[in-house]
Amino acid sequence: MNNELKILGIAGSLRKGSFNKAALRSAISLTPSNVTLETFDISSFPLFNQDDDNNPPEVIRQFKGKIRASDAILFATPEYNYSVPGVLKNAIDWASRPYGDNAWEGKPVAIMSASIGMLGGTRAQHHLRQTFVFLNVYPLNSPEVIIPNAADKFDSAGNLTDQHTKEKIQELLKTLSVWAVQWREIKQGMEM
Ligand SMILES: Cc1cc2nc3c(=O)[nH]c(=O)nc-3n(C[C@H](O)[C@H](O)[C@H](O)COP(=O)(O)O)c2cc1C
């Protein structure tokens, strides 16, 4: 049984000093040994325009290709005004189009969120889960990785210093990996 896995990490913040980008960077070194985690930078994506549905920019084609080549997706997102940042929703919308060519289809996914506030982005996580329904992805419900008071959990170079958060990210990656391997086997069984 091949249990090598590729996870694609996507951050919902473009900010240079983003805690969510920092959490994703930390996750790279917290993956199980059979897993590689690569990130995709969405900062150059234009605003989605349905006129370009059938003729997306090259960067969107690459993004969709990376999603399809991945076994699972890990989102790390801030909460903006109790919801998902527009840049992340924009990236999600691009990769879901045109209708019938949804790159997210059937992917195992997991979420983590970091916020400087006390609730750690939970409301953004719940809004993201609502979008997941139409994307037809399979999100993990647990563990929930919520990083409140993020400014206290990273050092000035953006390294994650909080042991509890490291353990939660590790647990999330392990659970996502197990789920992705199981899902791959289920799909292979369905193709037989
Ligand atoms: C437009 C905007 C809206 C925000 N709204 C929320 C919010 O609803 N809840 C929250 O916990 N933090 C909110 N914040 C604060 C973010 O949690 C904080 O800026 C966080 O560091 C952003 O993530 P990043 O570090 O990955 O860029 C908001 C920040 C911005 C810029």
C-alpha cells in the first residue's frame, strides 16, 4: 500500500508578517514522515470575473493543477469581519470554475485559523465549512486548530513557539493524512 501523500497548503492572508502564513510554514516541519506539504501563493490572483470562466489566467491553471495533484488541502485563514477574507474566497471561486470543472471536487480538507483576537478565527472556519458543501470536499471536523492571541504564539521571525499549538497542528496533519489515505483506498475500490 502506497501511503505517500501530498498536502497543498493555502493561506488566506497576503500579509508579509501573517500569522496564518507562519502557521502553514510551521506545519511543513510537523507533517508525518509519509507526507509532504507544499504551499501555493495566491497573492497574484486577479479578481474572479465570470467572463474569464473558460479562459482563466495561467496562474489559476497552475493552481487548479496543484489542487488536483494533491491528496488533501490545508487552509490556514484569518477571520475578517467574522468571515473568510476576500482573497481566499476569490481563490476558492477561481478553482471551482467553470461549472463542471471544480478542482476541489472530492478532496479531503482541513482548516486552521490564527487571529490576534480571543476567538482565534472560529467564525471564519464556520463560514468556510459552509462553502465546502458546494465544493463537495470532505472536511475534518476534529481536531479544530484555532490559534487565538496569535501575537503571543510566534516569535518576531514568525516561528511558532507555542508547544500546545504545535501539538494541535501535528494532530491535525496526522488525522488529515490518515483520512486522505483511507479516502484514496475507498476511491480506488470504487473504480474497480
Ligand atoms: C479587515 C479585517 C477584519 C478583521 N476582522 C476580524 C474578525 O472578525 N475577527 C478576528 O478575530 N480578527 C479580525 N481581524 C484581525 C485579524 O485576526 C488579524 O489581523 C490577523 O493577524 C490576520 O491574520 P494574518 O496575521 O494571517 O494576516 C481583522 C483584520 C482585518 C484586517
